[in-house]
Amino acid sequence: MRVRAVYGRRVTRLVDVPEWKALAAHHAAIHGAHLRELFAADPDRGAALATDAADLHLDYSKNRITAETVGLLVALAEATGLRQRIDAMFAGGKINVTEDRAVLHVALRAPESASIVVDGEDVVPKVHAVLRKMGGFAERVRSGEWKGFTGKPIANVVNIGIGGSDLGPAMAYDALKDFSDRRLQLRFASNVDGADIWEALHGLDLAETLFIVASKTFTTVETLTNARTAREWLVGALGDEKAVRDHFVAVSTNAAEVANFGIDTENMFEFWDWVGGRYSFPSAIGLSLMVAIGPDHFRDMLDGFRRIDEHFRTAPFDRNVPVLLGLLGVWHRNFFGAQTHAVLPYNNELSRLPAYLQQLDMESNGKSVTLGGEPVEWDTGPVVWGTPGTNGQHAYYQLIHQGTTMIPADFIGFCRPNHAVGDDDGGHHDLLMANFLAQTEALAFGRTHDTPHRTFAGNRPTNTILAPQLTPSVLGQLVAVYEHKVFTQGTIWGINSFDQWGVELGKALANRILPELSGDATPTHDSSTNALIRRYREGR
Ligand code: G6Q
């Protein structure tokens, strides 16, 4: 049953959709089942509830589900128009209704032969033109052809940006350091706290430092404040305003503001309003990463994204990895009431992946009105969090194992390490992966013991994502899986995953208080804020 128009208002409340009600009844019947029983009842369960997308293998058998659950969840996806919305997104439809924009991060990795038309214009040639320009620039920096003002080649690149203009390249640089040119150092400054830019520039010879100012709007106060400070220090160190031209490039949609800042728009790398900030890392926002890993590796990464885009667009929902992950998230969030979702990479290079996914998921699906503007009457996005294993095992896993809250978790691991350290029997990596496998096994099956304190009830849901090795392509695949998972969930919940009015509010709020911090005008807020402003003024 089709319950809503593709772009707009829900016709039927989600909780009244028959497929939703069927899931509620099914949940009542099976929520008490234990994974021990479910596995005992079906010796093939591990193979049956597993599937592949590109290089990623997903085992979702350690969730409290049966084949019937999957069927009912898929029926819900169909009833809520997921197929139509996927097609609309890929076709360049303006599905971001509150901003009247297309949502086309998939165009950023579309092959040159594709054609995606927005407002009468094919965007694919523009994407590839910018990619070529980025590639040429990255090669010039990497080869030493691009010189700083004093004639020195570039040894350091500092990306100045925040949120969607920082988290992607920062996460990916950590993930792909093994693929980077180690003679170049990449650093990131995002926070308006002066400590961040200070640390980012600490110890660098500014004569061999290149700044990439990454800002979609080029009006974000943190980024512009950091960029102005960097420009001041550079001009101070090199003694000439003209040095800015050789040491600053920009990534933006706003040529006028880039020129205003003093950056030659020749050295601006463009993207477009149909790329959301948190979806922008495969656009020119990835320029710093491209300089570090080189255009070929960057293209491999885009190819990884593209393989998952194709899978998401074409695979049947019951074998579609992003769709399944999204549906399982709905199962846990809406039917079991799980409030958080942990992402636990058993890979130290992915230490920033949870923070990246936190923005992707929580900024997209942290919404409480529907596309049509009515309040939602069901839970939407969970809190997303996590850190790499095995570190977390020595800290908060206690609560995942024995706490009173259900915390569904994604375990992400790799067959081969990028650093083979240790003896021929696998060394560090086998030890890491033994922990990886042992944890999901223990979470699912628990352990009985004579004393209650040592008893593990088990029955705690996990997904396992296993890939051959963390390469640029596999990183692109992983990110695309989560992008489309978030989209799947937003579609089912009937919300707009592509606006961020809460973030916009944050950008405006501080402006009112700022002048009150240095002046002696009477602050005009509530009694708590007024008192804190006065205390700050006395103490500053
Ligand atoms: C992303 C968010 C937000 C944004 C930053 C930076 O979806 O809207 O994180 O990316 O606020 O914005 P600019 O790129 O415009 O500086």
C-alpha cells in the first residue's frame, strides 16, 4: 500500500499504516525470544541473515529478528514509498522540501557518462570539471611545483572548516594515512576556540604552509575567524599581503565572499547548493584529502561510493545493505525503544568514523516534525556514538553487556590490516579480530554463572560488517552505506533528513550575546544567563 506522496505530506500517520501495526503485533510476539533459541532453531541462521554489497559483508543474524521480521520491515519500506524516494533522489528531484533543493551527493560520484538534470542543467559535467581542477591542483602541490610566496614548496596543508566542511576529510585522512604522501602533513582547524588554530599551526613554517578554507556558505563565523587569524599570522611571518595568493585557496559555493576574503577565485573549488554540508566530503570539500592521498586514490574512493550507490538503487530491499541497516535501526528504535546506537570499528584508523557518523545521522534525522510540518508521533533518530575496539572494551562495554539499556551496535572489522605488525601467525591483527568476534558472540549468547553478578544475559543485538581491508574504495563504500541508511530511516519516519534548522539557529544565537561580553551594557536575558554574563565579565 502506498501511503504518501513522494515529496510531501504524509497521507496516513505512520503509526496507522497497516505494515507498522503488523510489526507492532509481531514485536509483541517475538520480543522475548532469545538469540540462543533463534540460533538453535535454525542451524543456517548465520548464513541466511547475511548479505553483501560491493566489498562489504553484512551479518545481521545476531539481532532479535526472524525471516518474518525482515519481510515485515521490507513491507514497511515499500508502504512508506522508499523505492519512489530513492528514484526521486537519484533523478535530481527537489526532495529537500524545506529548502527547495535537490539532494545529489550521488551526483558527486556519478560516472562521466551519466546525466542528472537539475533546473534544466546536467550537473555531471560540472562535477567532473571540478574533479579535474582539483586533481591538477593536488598534483602541483604534491610534486612541489606549487610554490609558497618565498619560493619554498608546500610541506603542510591546513584545512580550515567546521562541521560538514571538516569532519569528512579529517576522518578520512586518519583512515587513509597509509595511502598518503608522508612528506606532506595535513592538519585541521575547526573550533573557534583559539587553541585549535594555535595547535594546528604550532611548529609549522608558514612559508611552506597552504591553507584550504572550506566553507559552503563562506559566512560561517568559526571558519572565517580562524581563516582571518591564519591570514594575519601568515602576512606577519612573510611580511607581505601579496603572500595570501600563494598560501590560500578556497572550497565554496560563494564566489563573492571568497573574493571578499582576498582569495583569487581562480583558486576556488566549487560545489553546489544540492550538496548538503554533511554529505559534501566526496565534493571539493575533500580537496585536503585529495592533496594528501593523491587524485588516483581519491578516485578509488569515489568509485567505492558509486558501487554502493548502485547497490542501494538496484538491490532488492531484503538484500540491500543500507536498507537492511536502516530497517533494523527502525526495529530497535521504534519497537524496542533503543535510544542510542553504537558504531564500533575494530580499526584504529577509523577512530573518527563514529564522530563523522554522529553528524551524518543526528543532524539528518534529529527531527520532530514530518515533511508536511506536523509533529511526529513516533521516535526518530537515535543518539549515535562509539570509539574503536578494543579500547572501548576496557571502558563502557560493561554497560552494553550488563546494563539495563539495550544498545544496538555495528561492529566493523577487516580481514587484513594496513599495518601487519607481529609474527607470521597474524600478530596484532588476529588478536584484534579475536576480540571483535568474541564480543558479538558474547553479546548475543551471554554466559550463565552461579552468581548473578557474573551472569551475562546476552540477547544484545549487533550487526557485523566485515571487509577485506581498509582501502580508499572500502572507506567510500562504508560512508555511502551509512548515508543511505540514514536516508532509508528518514523516509520511513516521514521527515526531511536534509535540512538542519537547529544548526542554523546555533549560528545566530551567539551574535546577540557577543557584544554583551566585552561591554558594560545591562544584559537582557533570563536571570541565570544574565548572572553568568556578569560573572564572565568580572573574570575575563
Ligand atoms: C552540515 C551542517 C554544518 C555545516 C557547517 C559548516 O550539514 O549544515 O555542519 O557543514 O556549519 O558550514 P559551511 O560549510 O557553510 O561553513
